[in-house]
Amino acid sequence: MSSSTAITNIATLVTNDPSLGDDSPLGLIQDAAVVIEGDRVTWTGESSKAPATDNRVDAGGRAVLPGFVDSHSHLLFAGDRTAEFNARMSGRPYSAGGIRTTVAATRAASDDDLERNLVRHLAEALRQGTTTFETKSGYGLTVEDEARALRIAAAHTDEVTYLGAHIVSPDLADDPAAYVALVTGEMLDACAPYARWIDVFCEKGAFDGDQARAVLTAGKARGLTPRVHANQLSYGPGVQLAVELDAASADHCTHLTDADVDALAHSRTVATLLPGAEFSTRAEWPDARRLLDAGVTVALSTDCNPGSSYTSSVPFCVALAVRDMGMTPDEAVWSATAGGAAALRRDDIGRLRPGARADLVVLDAPSHVHLAYRPGVPLVTQVWRGGRREF
């Protein structure tokens, strides 16, 4: 039988279950405790009422919240794009090919190189409180390279996404129809065994609505659930397509019509916002306030990738969302935890309630609000994942 541990003397506990706390979406409990047995939470409540356990850990008047759920990242890559970023931030034109630069480096990398890079970024994210992450292929764009990326990813997470439709492969740049046929045929056959999700970049310069529909419906037929890179750079069909196909999430959601917002509000498709991308490209910020006020479920994620959002820090994205996207600190924390879980269609993470996975973060601060109040400060002082203290 596994031993039990009580984490006590918690100044503020975020449960994300209103029935356990103050009836707010965060379900806050003051002067709280959490009891863990094995890899699960078995009890939450006021510290003075905590049941007897085998072990006790004193949180020292710190805040505890669910581990962050990073539901959108691109961590299977090689190389970086420092020169591109430097040029963009220096006001100089840059024409090195963007994603194609990473595709070339990724194809040239060994399996060991790709895995080392992945593991390094995962350790970096864990230190900042991320206990669940999704990651995608999309920098190989050949049958072999896409399949090996997903095979490597699947050794480290259950949340693996096939993104053969990131851009049209440089090998078939003059024949997009042939590339869509490859993505929905031989490449899908090779990649589906390793993936849970299928994604497509539905955008001018990538894949149009008809091409995106073909990709996603082929994936659904193979048992993969859709996600969509939607409406990032311009208005387009991505959000409507995501809702039509019951995608788990529509990601980016920067350029939205009222009809797009309404469609999201009347669906279970989550709008995943990725402020690191806007920060790193000086693009227009998504309007989270507009989505939240319409009743849309919103997630916050890093979009960690070497080109447009090279950050693995969910706390940084929380601060950006509060400062520049119209979210309150409470909303941003919910979106980075329970919202991310919703974007992955999971109810065992993103909350601290009996039966949930014991994934939690201890902040060196008395409240979750400090994540936005003290941007850039390394507040994460402990991370527990599956009931085990990682550091």
C-alpha cells in the first residue's frame, strides 16, 4: 500500500473546483492542506482539519496550485533561429525561410540529438511548473522524419500530435495537392500509431480550408482527434472548421469575427491563446476578454518553438495574458491549468480535488496572483508530479 503525504500550512490553495473552496472558478481555500496517496489527491481542505498521514510537508505559508498544463508546443526540432529573431527585433528584413530553416536542421539531426533537445526543454518546463505537456511533429515533413519525431515524443508524453500539415514540404512546394495526399495517406499511416491528435496550420501560405478539412477528416477516420492552428495571422476558416469537426482546440485565435466567437461559445472547442508568439513577433495580441465575456473556454499555452515563441515558461505567458490580453490573474491561472486540461479533454489534471493526479506547484509567494504581479521572477519552488516531488 502506498504511503500518504499531507502538504500543510498552505496560504492559498487553488483547487479549480468551486465546490471545494470559495465558490469562485479557482475554488480557493485559505490556510489549506492537500493529502496525496500514491499518484492521486485524496483530500483537500483547511489545514487544521487534515487527516492523519504517514508524512507531512510544511508549505511554509506558500501558495499551491495545480501543475501547469501546456497544451501546445513544438519541441521536436533541431537548431535555433537566433538570427531571424535578432533581425526581426532590429527592424531588418530576414529571408532565411522560417519554418523551412528548422525543417532542414531537424532532418539533418540524429534521433539522439532530437531526443536530447526534447528532454532539455521538458526539464526546463518542469522547473517552471509544467507537469503535463502536448507536443507536435511538423519539422520533418517526410514520412520518415514525421514518424520518428512522434515516436520520440511518445516516449515522453501521452499528448502527441501529428502535424505533417505544418507547411507544404519544400520537396513538394510546387504541388500542394500531392503533399496533402501524402499527409492524408502514407504519412498518416506511419504516424497515427504514435499520436493522439492531428493538427493543421490553416492559414494563408500554409493550408486553406478545403485542404485543412481533408487533413483533419482523414485523421479522424484513423482515430485521431483534431486540433487546429486557426486565425493566427489573418481572418480565415480555421475556427469555423475546428468547431465543425469538434476539434479539441482552436489555437492562436487572434483574428476573429463575431461569428467565430459565437461558434466557439456554443461548442466544446477550447480557444487556446499563445501570447509568447505575439511577444516574439510583435504581432497583435489576441483579445482574451472578448472570448471570456462570450463564454468561450480559454486555455493558455507557451507554443514553445524555435521560430516564433521560444519560451517554455507558462508563468511568463500568464503575466503576458494579464498585462496585454485583458485577463484577470485568476482567469489566466485557470486557463493555464484547468483550461489546458480542457484543451486536452482531460479531467484528471488541471485541478486539485480527490481523484485527480497529484500534479502541483508550490510558489515562493502567498498567492497565485504573484505569477502576474512578479513577472520574470522564478517563483516556482517545488513541483510534484504524480505524487512525487520532482524538486
